[in-house]
Amino acid sequence: MTRSLAELLAEGRALLAQGQVQALEALVAPYLASGRGPIPLWKLLAAALRGQGRFAQARRIQEMVVATLPGDLPAHYDLADTLLTLGEFARGWREYRYRYSLPHTRAIERKVQRPRWGGEPIPGRTLLIHDEQGFGDTFQFIRLVRAAHRRSEARLVLEVHSELLALITRSFPEYTVIPRGHLPPPFDYHCELMSLPAALGLTLDDLPGETAYLKAAPERIAHWRRRLAALPRPLVALAWAGRPEHPNDTNRSLPLAALEALAVTGVSYVAIQKGPAADHEAPPGLPMVRLSPDIRDFDDTAAIASLVDLTISVDSSPAHLAGALGRPAWVLLPFVSEWRWLQDRDDSPWYPQHRLFRQTRAGHWQDVLTRVRGALIDRLRPGAEERPRAAAS
């Protein structure tokens, strides 16, 4: 090795941070051509392959790393991500349990002095199910709590982010729902929301399971119906950016100006974007009504998603909220998307009414937006697919 391992790792990690995954592969592959070499270089090679969408090749390396260093928790987590992307849920959920105690997850790890529920019947006991990650994760996986109730035969207590308390309480009235950070009632077992798939043995064949499991507030629907009444249909809600703190936000979000490509005569656009990106300047060619200043919480967003004909969103909470409400959404995905969207498909087993538009090259949104524009034009043609009806108040 003509360069020190420290030099190679420093350069390789810099290339990975810059998204230069082909250059990263070219850098480290020669040092591993013999099939031997330092584990940190193998990890970088696996990351380079994943960044190019070559998941099967990355998996082989990750399996080798885990077998060699079974105590390496980040390696287990990386393998879980790849397995779930490939739809290999049985092994993927088992490896996903290693998601905690990592540098980026220590802040959300919760130490609970009660046994974790593993899917067994526990009649007469109380099971605390608590959310753990982002809003989109809660919207996606809260569908499993009734299945957990049937399997466990336990009394359920749900603990969710305080901003979701009203929405989840309304949608799951049969359970006690408490806000995160409050002292829960006494419980015997606990389970993180995203550990439910492992406890239930969830497979692709089990999806979508329960659909339209979240319910918008009737009074909010009535309010937004009046607000939107003057806009001609079809109504399309737009969300173009996720949380800036998200580690993959640079890849999944795009500027509002890029959406000028979606300007189609006959479509009424409404902006539901929240956060710093809500203030992006709208392109002159894209007439749009900004609803964001008047959206107080997810109950407002849920009501709007229930009324519009379509939501177009990047991979962020509005896409999952629309799906959890049983409403259609078109999701704009980066070249390498999160595992939940799987690989090489334009539909989602989680949300049957969703359509996925993936980048064909990393960082290039223009082709995605061109295809979305074409799909919108097709949707407006006489005899095209029936537009979903707005939810009743």
C-alpha cells in the first residue's frame, strides 16, 4: 500500500461526503482487488456501491464485515438499510434493531426499564408503544398498532410527538395516547414504533395492511373546503423540501424554482411547505397559492391533503401523511432513496395510491420533473383516470 491507511480513509470519506461515489470506488478498489484488506476500506467500498444503486454488490461486502466483526453496530445498521432496500424484510428488521447507540441515533435512543415486546401474547398486561424518529416514520408505521394489539392481547398505550397528539388520538380512539416527554401510566412491556415490524414478522406480502388509518378533523376539513372553494380543480398540493437537519436533506430536497417545470394549464397549485423552504421565491411561470402561513399543525395539513386531488412531495412527512390518510401522492425521489421506497419500482407497497418518480442520475431533478409534468398532462386528458373525490366533512 503506497499510501497510509489514514490518508486513504481521509480522502475516501471526503469523497463520500461530496457524493463522488464513483471516484471513491476508483480510489479504494485497487487496494482490495486481492479480496483482502482493511475493514474500513471495505466499508467505504460498500458505501460507494450503494451510492451508485449497486445494492446487491454492497450487500455482499456488508455481510462479510458483519461476519468478521459481529460487534460492529454501525456495520449491522448499514446492512439493515441495504436488506430493507432490497425488500428482504425478515433479515432486515432483525439487523435494524442495531440502529441505536450509533453517533447519529444516541439522541433518540430511549432506555426503558421494562422488557421489549417481541410479538408474544401478553394478555392482561400493558404495552407501551412509543414513536422514536421523524413525523413521516410515525405516519408510516402507526398502521401497525392494531395488529400489535391483536397479537399481544394487551392494553395499549401509545406515546407520540406532542404535535401529533390530536391526530393520533382521533385516529386511534380505542387506545390511550399520551405526548412524548410526559410520564406514561404503568406498563409491563414496551416497543418502539419501528420495532413493530420485527415483532410482527412483517413481510412484503403483508403490505399494505391497514390503509386510510389516519383521520382528518371534520372541522378543519370544513374550514379548508371553504378556503379552497374558489380554486378550479384539479387541486395539487406541493411540498418541495424536507427538514434541513435531516442527514439526507441535500439529496431529497430541491428549490421551489425547479418546480417551474410543473406549470401546466388547468392545474391549481397550493403550497403546503413548512420550515425555512416555505419562503423560497416562487418561479414566475408557476401560479401558486401559498397556504403555508395559515397551516398551524398537521391537522391542517391532513385536512388539505384530504381535499386536494393530488399531493406532489419530496420524500418528507407530507408524502407519508397523504398515504396514511388514503390519499394519492406523487413522490419525488433521489437516485438512491431511503429503504422504505425499495428499488426499481414506481409504486409503493406501503401506499397503493402513491406513484414514485425517481432520479435516473444522482442530483438531476430535471428528468424527474419532466416526467411528472407529462403525467399531469395525461391526467388532464378526457377519459384519464378518475380523480379521487375530496373527503367528506
